[in-house]
Amino acid sequence: MYNPKSMKAEEFINHEEILDTLSFADEHKTDRELIDSILKKAREYKGLSHREASVLLACELPDKNQELYALAEQIKKDFYGNRIVMFAPLYLSNYCVNGCLYCPYHYKNKHIARKKLTQEEIKKEVIALQDMGHKRLALEAGEDPVNNPLEYILESIKTIYSIKHKNGAIRRVNVNIAATTVENYKKLKEAGIGTYILFQETYHKETYEHLHPTGPKSNYNYHTEAHDRAMQGGIDDVGLGVLFGLELYRYEFAGLLMHAEHLEAVFGVGPHTISVPRVCPADDIDPDEFDNGISDDMFAKIVACIRVAVPYTGMIISTRESKSVRERVLHLGVSQISGGSKTSVGGYCQPEPEEENSAQFELSDNRTLDEIVLWLMEMGYLPSFCTACYREGRTGDRFMSLCKSGQIHNCCLPNALMTLKEYLTDYASDKTREVGEELINRQMTDIPSDKVRSIVKERLGKIENGIRDFRF
């Protein structure tokens, strides 16, 4: 039976409930009265159920779809303003014992270069990332208890936080590693991680088991229940995601929202982030082998529907997607993007030789961080390198309550402006610096409090004189 409060994967992600949801959505995809009522509820900014959101995703009424897109854009502005948080992935190791059919790290792949960064190599990579201007990393590693034990991950986190180079510092380390135990999640929490991110890949159990024929990841229930164990271990910011293209997108969409509803029902805190990757080319992976790919138009609609369904949740899009696709979905709900990314093990400090390819997937957006920062600002967005909420203890239910009430703006805009000023002062090209200074001057007037505006102005001057890491 479907039960969002259950701790059993097959009850909070219930197959029959998803099928019933899809059937209901098909029956009502042109039901103007119902769709109007769902959009009306969405305008209250309190979110939608998986069934309501699935009706919007299936909607075939052009005028109502345009209302959906407009609402998604408005919700994005009202919750996140024009801020876009910047981050970069750091791949520690691509050793892996799993047999995932969609990932080139699978253990049968004998021609991908297997690599694992030493702590000294991690230092060099982090310095290179700091010299680009990054403050926030997402750690990635294959699942291999011998080559990548938790102790290695913990040591790597300690190394990353210890490195201070010139004015650079990594202030937040998010972690995307395999499902593990409550005890291990406690250790990750103690190490000072930000968000624990784990993609489900697919919520369709039969498909999941087909795509994961061997290895620890083949256990659907253990994997799907990982976020619960992370929360039990004290990590109150967790990130969800599916790999669109593996299974029918409407099934995945419903499962993803059911997972968010489950976290809210059990822990009172929904997902901190939702990621929306699509299958893309990689070493021995051909996306055409997966026949559930989605068009750019449908991808944009999925982003819009997620935004109206879970308005409080950050949405992430990586350099898997092209410049044009990223530009489109920024308007509809995405609030975090990567920039200047490498998906190889190493490659920031010096380019990886072609014959030693260790990348998890091919990039579609190869621009530098500075090019992406300039691009964002020229479109009217405010690139943010802020990590203040995590470092001030505004996580979990504390973050969500501030976000849902709209009070988060009182911190986020000033912090975004100050961290952008750091980037412009320390790392930006002349053109980016010029555009950025004009943007900061304009956005200062958007700070509602005279007192806060005065403090920010004073701190911006101090940043120019070499002082760093101010935050509200």
C-alpha cells in the first residue's frame, strides 16, 4: 500500500500509486476546470502533490501550459530572486565495483583510465579550483570499498577544507557518494559536509534492477532508503535526482515528487536540492541505447513542473546540458549551476591527456567559470558564491522555514553581492569585472533595509581592501 510516512521504499515509492497517478493524469490532461484548480493551488506557493503535478506535466492545453511556465518563472523569482549559485564537481576516484549499464565507471569497462587522487593531488586540484574562484564543491567517487573507503572520503574532505591559497577557500563541500549506513552518515556530518546528494537513477524497480545487475548498488530498497538513513545520521540537507532517459519520464517525475513528499512527511524537511540530469555520451555509453530520451521542450516542462510542485527546493543543472538548454531552464526554476567543470579524475590542475580519459560523461558546456559568470550577468542574473546558510547553521528545517516564508531574501541578496564582489576582485577578467560592478550597484537598491544596505556598502569597500568572508 502507498504510504508516504512509511520507511519502506516500496511503500513510499509505490508502483501501483504511480500507475494510478499516470492514468489519472491521462484522463484529465485536457480537463480545463481541474487544471485551473491545480494552477490556482500552485499560486499559493505551498506546492503540489505528485498527482496534481503529474496532471500539469501531461496537460495538452497550450494556454494552460503557458500559464504553467509563467507561474514557474514567477515562483523562481519570488523564492530565489535572480540569484544563481555556482559550484564545481571534483571527482576523487572512478574505481567502482558496480555494473551500472548507463555509467562508464562500471567494473567491466577495461579501457577507461582508472584513477584515484592522492591527497597531494587533491590539494593541487583544489588550488586550481580556488584560482578559478570556486567556493563550493560537489565531491564525486565511484563505489569501491577497497579503493574508495569512507576513510578516504573523510580524509579528502579534511584536506579540501584545510587549503587556503591566496584569497581562495572552499567553504562548502557537498558529497555525492554511494548509499551507506547511518553510522557512516554521522561521520560525514561530523566532517562538515553540506548537502548529501544521491541520484536514484530510476524509481521503476524492475528497470532499476535491470540497469544495476551487479554490485552493492543493485539493491533497490537499500539505495532508495539512503536519504532516510542520512537524515537519521544528522545530515539534514539531502539532494534527490533521477537520470532522465532510463525509464518513461512521467513515471520518474511522479516517483521523484513522491520521494520529496516522503521526506517532508517523515522528517518535516523536503529535499534541499533536486537535480535533473539526462543520459549523455560517455566512454562506452551511447545514449541512443536508452529509448526513453526526452526532447528539450519536455525537459523544460519537467523543470517548470518541479518548480511549481516544490517551490522551496533548489534545482541543479550541470554541464551535461548545453548553453542553450541551460539558458532556457534558468528562467523556469534552476537555481544552481556548475561552471568550468571537469568530469575526469583530475584535470583542473592540468588537462587530462586524451589517451587517459577518465571522465564520467562528456560535457556539453565547456566554457570557463569566468565566461559563465559574465553570461549570467549579461542575462540579468546574479552569480552567487555564497555558502553562509550552511556555515551559520541555517540548514534543514531552519533553512526551509526561512525559505518558505520568504525571509531568506534578507540574507541571500547581501551575501550574494558580497561573494560576487570577492570573485570580481580576485578572479574576474576586466570585462566581467566591469559588468559585475554595474550589477552590484544596481542590486544594492534592492536591499530593503537601509541598515543592511549600509553594512553591505561598508563591507564591499573592505573586500576591495583585501578582507574576505563577510556574511549575514
